Amino acid sequence: MKIAIILVLYVLAYLWGCTRLRGEGRGLHRLWLGGILAYAAYLHLCGITETPHLSLGTLYTAVFQPAGRAIIYWLGG
């Protein structure tokens, strides 16, 4: 029930956001809004259900942190 309520609230936020968008290129802006809200809902639901998920932190931990350590090692630190 909690998940259904959260999804309904995200849909309402999307619909409210779509009504606020005006002018040229609003179709692209609606697409961006939908993508951002879908990603936020994904992270929110993964947090509630405690399932592993992909995020920017995962990218940092998997790629940039080891690369930084290697560079520091190569520089003699």
C-alpha cells in the first residue's frame, strides 16, 4: 500500500509539473521532468524495499575511486 501511495504521488507531481511547463520545447522539458521523476521514484522505492540500486554514488565507487587511488600510487603518494 505504501508503494502505491508513493507512485501516485510521483504521478501527481509529474502531472502538476506538466501543467506548469509553458512555451517552446515543452515536450522535451516534459521528457526531462518524467526522466528525473522516474529516477527519483526508482531510488525511493529501492530505499524502501532495501534492494540494491544503481546511482551516481555507485559510479563513483566503481570507477573514479579506484582510478584516483591508482593515480596517487603512481605519483608516489
